[in-house]
Amino acid sequence: MEILDGKLVSQAVKDKLKAQTEERKKQGKKLPHLAAVLIGNNGASETYVASKVKSCSEIGFTSTLIRFPQEVTEEELLFKLNELNDDFDVDGILVQLPLPSHISEQKIIETIYPTKDVDGFHPESVGRMVQGLPAFYPATPYGILLLLEHYKIETKGKHAVVIGRSNIVGRPISIMLSKNDYPGNCTVTVCHSHTPNLAEICLQGDIIIAALGKPEFLKSNMVKPGAVVVDVGITRITDSTKKSGFSIKGDVDYDDVAPKCSYITPVPGGVGPMTIAALLMNTFKACIAKDIA
Amino acid sequence: MEILDGKLVSQAVKDKLKAQTEERKKQGKKLPHLAAVLIGNNGASETYVASKVKSCSEIGFTSTLIRFPQEVTEEELLFKLNELNDDFDVDGILVQLPLPSHISEQKIIETIYPTKDVDGFHPESVGRMVQGLPAFYPATPYGILLLLEHYKIETKGKHAVVIGRSNIVGRPISIMLSKNDYPGNCTVTVCHSHTPNLAEICLQGDIIIAALGKPEFLKSNMVKPGAVVVDVGITRITDSTKKSGFSIKGDVDYDDVAPKCSYITPVPGGVGPMTIAALLMNTFKACIAKDIA
């Protein structure tokens, strides 16, 4: 059993982007620029955004952090997004979710230009991805592809079972894994809460993507020997033995499942770190697209 | 075994739309208006467009047929599409595919406003469909849903096997059948040319959608007793016994498979007529969306 080490691969992606960014600097070209918008003081959101901004600075990207109080109006937010849309120097825009309930998430997502939509949440980005056109892939599923690619996992003709059909993970990864490309060309089954024979279907999976958000859901009796298991879950569980008061659990019962796998992602340190790598990749691509345009 | 009769259901959809259109007329409301663009003299395209225009007139929709010679430039075509986009009276625009090779299909598709994209081919339409937002569904898969709905076929918790991953049928129907709705909530497996164990997977299907474009591909030994089989194939086969010189074959070996099914679509007369019904539904929806806007 080998670990799909998201920390290591994320660092490898960042190292490569750093070298490419230094090369651009030498050539006097524009440097990639990510603008992150953070609303309110949600702890998890603060951590995510801080980590994204820090990663930018590590690899030589420009980043701008724009903060708004919880009470910001939708209008103010839309105004700022339009400014960022029109700012030539900004390549990628991300608005950290979730948003306060008085702001329409959909409206915010659809306001960001698809050419700057490095989170890949705009319907046009999703549609382009589905149709096999150049597009920004949403960060988490894109991160999974980068991980599979790094470990040269064979995907062609394999049966991938995706548990979960969310817009941000299950749905897009199921589409990506069945496209005519590498990683891809899998036979893909999408399972969800209405799948009556989930264990039976999981047992067919050469690759299993667990993205349902139920801690330690996937057990060894649902996994075929030699399967590749990717755990997208990150649930905080109260844990008095930890200083923080909680521990992070994935959707896979790791200790039970790991011995049966050929490859498995740990939680934390698997898919999580890859999402930032994917976001940075998208930002870099948004920047170099301007070289050509 | 019961036949999923596309002719009958298509007529039922049209009758309903006709009644609703008459009602709108009585109320002095705007009538649905479809603009169809036809380029060159391809026989099949002529037939399809003529049939769409005829259906419009039968149910009281306004329709406009715009013809261009094979040599039309991309610029001329784009100019016309922009005119149609800006014409308030036009609710739906369709450009009959395929296009001459000197015109970019993608550019044409992306020029039509998503609000008038009744063929559902614009990336934004596809993305909205994937994300579960109100959207125009592409006609063929939408027609399949209307067919399943008419016969009240249970889909929740069923295993749907989709053979084919094309942008116009396989991919969208696989997404639609797994969404949290009716028809939907299926466990869905997408198979394609790289699926090594296709027969084994088809045998799990409570519902099989054959959309690979290989005449009489699906045989009875690939079908579970009681399955619902939907045949999307329409291939012309040379046939000297027919006046026309050809006959139309589906992707399902009908005589072999039908006795094993609970429901099956014939070819012709199954999915084919439903695509027009779906297009008319989309045009009607585009029209009533303006009542609200």
C-alpha cells in the first residue's frame, strides 16, 4: 500500500509553478495575480484564505486580499467584483465561500468573468469542462487529477466509483474521470444517498472517490483488494485528546481500509493540500492565457 | 413488454403546448417564436428543419426559417445570430448542425444568447444543467426524460447504464438521470469505447440508454430481464428492399432484446420524435420566461 501524499505533490506543483514564475519574471512578463475576497470572520474561511495568500507569496505570485465585514451589501460586493473583472492585472478572482445569508452565492459566482473564474464554479466554466473545452476545473476535483497524475495511476478502462454528486466534487470528478484523456477514460459510476446497493457497487471500483461527507463511512468490506482510494471528506469531530478540541476525519475508515488498497490518500494531507495547488495552477493558466490573447 | 411510443408521447406534448399557446393567445400574450437557421442543402438537415417548422405551425408557435447558401461566411452568420439575439419577439434560436467546415460550430453555439439557446448546446446552458439551475436541456436527453415521465417509469434508486459519452446525448443524460429529481435519482454508470467489461455492466442496468452509434450493438445477453431500454441510435443502413434504398437501425437489436424488457423504445418512433417535442418545450419555456422578466 502506497500513500498518495498530497503535501508532497502539492509542494511539487508549487515548486514547478515557482520556477515558471521566476522564468516569467526574467523575461519581463506579467506575474500571475490572484485576488481573494473574504467576508466576515469565519474561522475556517480565514484559515483557507490565509493559506492561499501565503502560497501565492511563496511561489512569486502577486496576491490581493480584500476583506469585507459580515454586513457588506450584495451591491458593494458586486461592485468590487466588477472592478476586479476590469482590472487587467488581476488574473484570478476567488470569493471564499460560504457567504452571509443575505448575499446570493449564485449571483456572486456568475458575476466573476469566466476568464478569471479560477475556482471553476461559474456555470460557463462547468459547461466548458463538460464539453471538453479548455476550462478552469474546480479546485478539489482538479487536485485529485493532479494527484493521480503524479503517481502515474493507470485510469484508462478502470472502473471509478464516485460516492457523492455535489456540484463542487462528486459531479465534476465523475465527468473528468470519464473524459477521453489522461487521467480519464474510466468507466464511471456515480452513487449517492438513493443508491440501494452501495457496497456492492463500491466493490467493483478500481478507483473509489469518497465525497459524501460522512466520517469513516467507507469500510474495508466495501473495497476490492488493490483499489485506489481517494478520500475527499473533511469533517471536524470533537476530540478532547487534541489541543484544538477536535480532530479531522475523512469519509474513509483509514485504518480499516488502507491495508486493502494499492494507493490511498490520508486525511489530513491528501486531497486537502491539492486544492490549493489546483487553484494556483488555474491562476497561472489564467495569466499565461493573456500572453496569447 | 411495453413500447415507449415516442410518436404518441410527442403528440401528447404537442397537444398540451397547443392548448397552452391558444390560452396565451386568448389572453393577448406573446406567442412562442422559434427561429431556425439552415445552411446549405444537406438532405437530413432539410428534413429535420422542415419538421421543426411544421410542428411549430401545428401548435400555434410563430416560426422563422432563415436559409443561407453553403458558402455563407462565418461573419454573415454571426451577424444574423446577433440580430436574432436582439429581436425581442424571437424566443428560441436553433442553428441546424452540422455546419460547413469553414465555420466554427463552437463559435456559432456560443454566440446564441443562453436565454434563447433552446438546443441547450451553449456551455452556460450545460453548466446550469449540471449545477441544477433552471436551464434549457439539450433536446435528445430531455426528450428521453419526457418519455420516461409519460410512462411513469420509476427511476429513484434504479441503476441506469449509459453507453456513450457524447456531448449531445450520453454525457447530459447521465447527469440528468443522477440528479436529485424525477426522472432522476438513479445510480448512473457511464460506459464508452474504453470500458472493457461492457456486457457485465449492462447486465446491472435497470435502465439502459444506448447512445453509441453502432447499429444493433446491444444484444439480449447484455440485458437483465425486466430492464427499460432506450435506444438513441439512428444509423442509415443500405437496404435494397426499401424504396428509399435504406433503412434506419438503432443501437439495440430490437427483435432480440425486446422480449426481455419491461419497456423499450422502437427505432424509428421512439426517441427521435421526442427531440422535437423537447425543442418545442424549451421554446415555450423561453417565451414564458419573458412574462416574468
